Amino acid sequence: KFFMFVPATFACLALMEVGLYHNFEKYSIQKILIQFLSFTGLMSYSIYLIHQPYLADLISFYNPNAYSIFWNNLIRAIFTYLTIYAISYFCYQFIEVKSIEFGKKLKK
């Protein structure tokens, strides 16, 4: 199962390299990429909390009928990442942000 996520990890690193080390004025895709990575950084704690208990269950849940093992694993990895990202987004918006706002009110 480990090798299923290796291509996704290298793809993410390649995207970060493109977004971080090239001219932002030249390509609009780089602006979108850096915004996505910045927002993912804000949500990183929610992603950290969500992925560990549910990662194995989601991988086994997404088991589409595909013709090859590679495509089957790729589809499973994509849907798993999208599901974890979506759940983490809602946790970030409705728990983390609200808790930060509540903490600021308590501080005053």
C-alpha cells in the first residue's frame, strides 16, 4: 500500500517546486498553485487529524472495478485524498476558525 502513494507524493513535490521557485508574474497557474498550497497549509492540522484514523478505511472503501492494478490504485488514491481534503476543509471552517474566533472573544 505504501507504493500506491509514492507517485502522488512526487507529483505534489514537483508542483511545489514549480510554484515556489519560478516567476509568479509569468503564469497564472502558479498563482493558483501557491494559493492552493497556502490554504492547504492553513488546513494542515485538520488534514493531520483526519487522515490517520480514516486513511486505511477510505482506501479499502474506494475499490472501483478497473482493468489494471495501477489504474485501480490511482483512482483509489485520488478519491481518498479528495475525501480527506473535503472532510478536513469542513473541520477547518467549522471547528478551527470558529474556535479561533471564540478564543479572540474570550481574550477581550
